[in-house]
Amino acid sequence: MNSVIISDYGVMLAKTGERLVIRGPKPRLELIEGGPQLFLPLGIDNKRPTLSVATSDGVKTPPPPLRRTAPGPNGIKPPKKSADEIELPLFRVGEIVIGSPGVAISADLVEACCERGIRLSFLTRSGKPYAMLSSPMLTATVITRREQLAAYNDARGVDLAKAIVRGKLANQAALLKYFGKYLKESNPSAFDELSGLARSIAKARKNAASIDAPNIDSAREAFLSIEGLAGRTYWTGVRLLIPEELGFDSRDHRGAPDPVNSALNYGYGILYTQVWGAIMNAGLEPFAGFLHVDRPGKPSLVLDMVEEFRQPVVDRAVIAAIGRGTTIETRDGMLTDGTRRAVASAVLERMEGEANFRGRRYKLKSIIQIQARAVASFVRGSASYRTFSFKW
């Protein structure tokens, strides 16, 4: 299943038969399926899109010729009359993310997406999600939401928040160790510093395990204090992994002045849409969380669940992309179009990557869905909740 990201102004999305139709000018269709594949624009000169496939040994192979008389890879159908149109079979589409203003969507496409469980998510140009369209019939559960709301006032809410905080801290420490191992020989002092920071985070994780309270309101302040201190330690380590010329000094959630923070925020926006969709599919209420405080319009459960996936999905993808020499830049305080596409490609590629979880290997995007269902089972009292831990 493909994730389709629309990042250009003036694109029209429609449906013809059983196919998604994307009309220009110069539509850009970015796809990740079964490996790191990226389709770039079909230009007005009718040249085929640039495509390379990275194999497991890191070798990139050139694409096969794309004939304009038949569907190409992934079922993409070359335009018959206009170079500003691309078609894709709907059965290959898992979600559509609109990351630009000025994009039009036909009503019949919205209906087709709802019938097939295809999420339609909308992001600002900075990556902040502001809407998601889905069919209420696909998530028409009652018991799960009743138990989720009841868990707010008993020990289940505390246990879930504790698991989330400890899982996040474990992944923060693991990511510093993961990137630090590549510095052991080339930069021993940085390796030693990262190792020390990882140990500090691991200690904070143990402190979180000792918190006990009758409900989440009584425990939240303690959890957030531990999380905040560990976060400052973690971002101190991340700064060691980022070239100084990119101007990354500390984590800035809103109005980020530097390209690294802007790239992270954009990547988190993509992650939010994945988690939000998984929560909806699991029958949970996205606006009723535990660790994050409830506020009007704030999807606090989405923010809760995002915590355990920030490091293994977005942080790892962005830091690795920078390490490979990917250009990360802003213009007028916003990521450039090329940077947004590069970040989206890196994050989606990472979501398609596999990891060991509960004795098996799953794609990370599948683990997100598994964890949403695990939260639903937990609040119903049928199972304990274990967070996903990134193996370094």
C-alpha cells in the first residue's frame, strides 16, 4: 500500500473508475512501497520520472524504461493527453496526505476513500496536521471509548502514561547509542559523551517506573518533570550529531528558526497522521489522552502515542538523511519544497522499514497500528501495554 503525499499548489485529485487521478500543473507523486522508491514529476517534456531503487546492500539500480502505452511500476498509468496527469489504482493507496494549500478534491474520491478505509490527512506547510477525513462506519465502537474515558480516573491511566514515558526514554537512549556507535573510532570524545547522556536517560527511565498514584491527574506532573529533564539531555546528544553549520542549538517545537527543527516538525506531522489514523481504526477517541492535558482541539491521545515513535521513525530518519548529505534548508522561515519532499521520503521510507516486535518482524507502520489496538485492549482490561522499543 502506498502513501501519497501532495505537496504542490494547484493539484486536483479525482477518481476515474477504480483509479486515483492526480492532475497538474506538474503533479508530484511520492510513493513508498516495499522499499525506498520515489517517483518525481512527470514534466511537460514528456520524459519519464526519475526512479531509483535502493537494495539491501545499499546499491541503487537504475529504473526500467517507462512506456507511455501501458501502466508502469506500481500500476502508475502514464497520461494519454497531458503530461500534467498521473493515475494510480486505488487498491494500492493506503493514505493520501495533502501538504499544500490550493489542492482540490472531488466528492466521489472522498466517498471512495471512505469506503476503502483510505485516510485523507491535511497538513500545513510546516507539517502541522489540521484535519483528517475518515468514515465513521469504520470505527463505530462504543465499549472501547467508554472504557478509555473511565481509565482516566483510575490506575489504568497512570499505567499507560508510565509505559509511554518509559518507552520514549528507552528509545531516546537507544537512538543516541545507535548513532554513537559510528563515532566510536572517528570521534571517541563524542562517543563517550553520547554514552554518558544515554546512561542519564536510562536512569530517568527507572525513576519513572517508581511513580504510583490513584489516577493520572495525580501523577502527570511527576511524569512530565522526568520527561522534560530527559528530553533536554537527549537533545544535547542530538546536537552532537548535527553539523554546526545547520544552526541546531536546541529543540524548538513551534516557529522553528533553523532547518533541522523545521524538518523534525514536518516529519512529526506525517507521523501524527499515521498515529491518528491507527487510533481511529482501533476505535479509540483521539482527543481523550492521559499524559497530555486535554484542551479543546488538542488530540491528546494522538500526542501520547506519538511519543514512543518519535525517535525510531522521525528522529532516526532525519538525522540519517542529514548524515547522508541530504540538503536541509529553509526559505522565508519555511522548508523549501525540495526539503519537504526529502523529509517526507525519508520518513515514509523509515515507516516501511522492518523491526523486531513481539518475536516477529513487522513494518514500523504496522507496529503503529498494532500498538493502537494494544491500547484499546489495555483500556478494556484484557491485556497489559508494552511500548515499542527501538533496538540499536
